[in-house]
Amino acid sequence: MSNVIPEEEIEAARCDMAVVLRLTARNDLHEGIDNHFSYACGDGTFLLNRWGVHWSRMKRSDILRVDSDGKVITGDGTIETTAFMIHEAFHRLCPKATAVYHTHMPYATAIACTNPGRIEPISQNALRYYGNIAYEDLYAGLANDRAEGERLARAAGDKSIVMLKNHGVMVSGPTIGIAFNDLYFLERTAKVQVLAKMSGGDFAMIPHEVAARTAEQIAEIDDDKEDHYQVLKRMLLEEEPETVN
């Protein structure tokens, strides 16, 4: 396949996956050893964090490469069933989703547990996602089989964010860094919305024309989004160099 990622880049991606999992823990976007991140290798295989390691302790060696049948082909450890079912389906059905992150991060999940459960255009950060969020409004239990994984993946359509009712979020992106940036700011956006709701006042909605124009402006600065991740990565590796082991 022409889009197969070279082996040296996949090894670098294993390090980046460990970094981003630790950053997710640092920013309280995790649930200990639960939830899961993946990265498509371009040949039907993908990287996935192994089961049983706290995200704050993830290392390169904890990032496994698995095939489309769930067989571990690089690394030692096991994978969680729902992690495989969800991420295999997303990488197969959403070709633009190179990095795919699933979390139950508290503020975004709180919004997903309400009706109508929408990210509202009330802050500048919210406009990062304007017109780019899909909503899966039916919770149907654990994704323990391919059918449920595929249902969630199809809910994404051409969007890079999916809010899963009563569940959590899926965030995807073209790179590990850009996907993390979107995950980070989605939670910041959700937190502001929850706090605004708690204030007792009405939401001050940003008009559609302004929201759409600003969303286009933000979409043009992916380099800045990557820079955010690289700065955080350098900081983390200075403090926790064992991450690359």
C-alpha cells in the first residue's frame, strides 16, 4: 500500500503514543488503566496501548501493534476487547482517522450525559469544533463485538469528534499531536460550558456567521496545534525520560 508508514516512523509513533498517554494522565483526561488510544500504521495494523498499565506509567514498550484480527504482532501484553473492537472499526471505516483517542474525560462526558448533550458555540475554544462534531445519541452497552464498534465508527461520518451519549468521546486526527491538542481543548471547552451552566445565566451564543468563519480560521493552524504537543512532549521527556523505553 502506498500509505503504509515506514517502520522507523512506527517506532517513533510508539514513543509518541506513550508520551501522549502520560500527558493525558497529567491533565486528568484519563481513567487509570481504562480507555484507549490507537494509531494506524497504514497496512491494516495499528498501535494500541496494552491493558493493565496506568497511563501515567506508559512506556514505548507498552504500545502494542495489533492486526485486524486482534493478534499482537509487536510487543508483549494483552489488549482490552472493547479497545480492539472500537479502534479496528474506526481505522477501517474512517480513513482520515490516523490517531484515534477514546476517553471518559469528566467535563465532556458530563455533557454527553445530558440532553441535548451538545457542545454549544459560547466560547472561542468551542469554535475549534464548530461543525466538526458528530453525536451518537444511543447508548447500547459495551462495544464487545464488531457490530457495535462499527456502529460507533459510522456515527463519526466525516467528523473528527464524536460525542457518545452516556459514555464519553472519540477524538481523531491526522497526527498524534493534533489529535491530542483537540482532545485537550475539547475538555477545556466542555469545562467552560459546564461552569457557564452552573452560573445560572443564559448561554451567550456566538452567531453562526462568526462561529463558522472562526472555525475556518482555526482549521488553518494545524502547525500551531502540533507545536502545542511538541512543547508538552519536550517537558515530559525532560522529567520522565524512561517513557521512551
